[in-house]
Amino acid sequence: MRPFLRSSSLLSKLAPSLSPAAYFRSPLARTMATATTPSPVLKKPVKLACIQLASGADKAANLSHARDKCFNSPYGCDYFPAYAETLLPSPPPRDQSPLLPRPVRHGGRGEGLPHRRLDPRGGPFGPELGRPGGRGEQREKKKYYNTSLTFGPDGGLLASHRKVHLFDIDIPGKITFRESDVLSPGNKVTLVDLPDYGRIAVAICYDIRFPELATVAARKGCFALVYPGAFNTTTGPLHWRLQGQARAMDNQIYVAMCSPARDETAAYHAWGHSLIVDPMAQVLVEADEAETTVCWELDSAKIEETRKNIPLVGQRRFDVYPDISEGKVRFEE
């Protein structure tokens, strides 16, 4: 009983006329989370697809195969410079980025996307070919970035995300990898306003291990976090699904993780298992390691139900710890 008595004593000083139960329902308690934002608004249901593409060492074959898909390169530091394509200025010349969607010209004619749909693209090592669910090496001033691009229905570029946290790990006897030997990091949180739907956040692979990016995105009103990524067969079975569920649970929004398919003949073996997680951290759909597509229709009701039943938004204690979304957050490079 002692911990309860201490709590009761503290509450009596803060609100002497209220019982502990009444206090936690009172305006005084709710004002402790002063920097909270309303639940993310998904304006209407949207179908999200993760395309788990098999990519090999033949770039031309990858490009041809990826015209309606995501990844256009194997994963590995040895491949980054050779497969990188110029991004800026946008759109770059056709010879530098042959498959980059071009905005539709006035009157609906031109080289834009053939269907009226959102098309986030940016290949793993050729950013013009991906989508959230794809990544790219972006070459700029002899620097290389792991980049994901998001395009609108008319082929116009909505946003680009450069991977913020580079994959530098060493697990003795299993895997050693140092992206920083070749790549440079990005320097911002990437939020994307999607016409007719709402807002999402895009980050890449190792970024998912840093919950700060997801927390900021959720508190800025995102309804989904989208992570193209290529975990390996060491960390994949341990953490891939767990990380997706953790980010969904912490922030009570949807999470999508899109991997390339596994190629046992490649130097780097991707885990695969592209998946979509709901705001209650339930895995809705998950692939195996082979080339495939998984999809699910997202709806706002699940976000609202989750946040009503477990009301974290109004229970946060920003008098005890800071709201990181209100700190010095960078949204521009």
C-alpha cells in the first residue's frame, strides 16, 4: 500500500478536492500532455502494397523488371557507385535516370504514370525507381545516399528521404557491414502529404531502430510509417517483425516494411518478409522470402479505436520528460 499512499499524498497536493481516480479524469491531468496532437486523420481508406522484388547484378534486367516495382540493384557497398543515379535537379536528364516518372503535361498528356494512383518510387540503388517499399542511391557532388522517392499520381516528386542512420554493425562470426564506407547520411525527418488521404512518414531500413523518427512522425499527424529495408538473415529473424510491431504499438498507427526478395547467390542475403502492421501491433499480412506482393486496405477506424481504447495521447507526462517532437527537429536537408 505504501506506493499508493505516496501517490495519493502527491495528488492531494496537486488537487486536494479530487480522489486519485477523479484526478486522472480531470482537466489538470490532461494538461500534462500539453504538446499532444489529434489522432492522425486518414481521410479515406487506402490500399497499401509492398512489392518484394528480386534484384540481381544485371542492372538493365533490374530496370526492366522494376518498371512497375521497386528495387533495381543488389544490396552491398560494392554496388552503390555503379548503380547510383542522379536525382537533383528534378527531373534529371533522361540518360541519367531512364525510368524516373516525368510529370504529366497540361491536358493529361505526357510521360506521367498511366493510372490515377499514388506512386511512391525510389529504387534501392537508383532512387528514381523506388517507392516506399524501394530505396535508392542518390549521387550528388560525388556523394552517395540511400534514398527513397515518393511520387504523386501525375508523376510529380512529392518527397525524398535520405537514410538518416547508416548501417554500421559488427556481429562477430555472423555479419559485418559498414554503409558509411561509401554512403553519406541524410539529415531530416521525412513527412509526405498524400493528396486525398493524409500524411505518412518515410524512413529506410536501419532508421526503424531509432524510435525518435517514428515518434516525431506520429505526433505530426501521420497515419502510417513506411520503411523500405533489407534486414539480413542474422538480424531479420530476430528483429524485423519485432521492430515493425514496436513502432506500430508505440505510436498507434500503421507500419509497412518492404524488403527485397532473398537471393541465396548474392553476397548479401536479404531476410524478405515484407509486412504490414496495424495500430494494435497485429501483423496483418507478411510475405516469405520469395518475390511477391503483399497488400492491405488501411482505414481510419482502426487508428481511432486503438487510441480510444488505449488513450496514450492524453496520458503522456511532458512535465516529467520532454516531447521530442517539439524540439529541434529537422524537416529540411
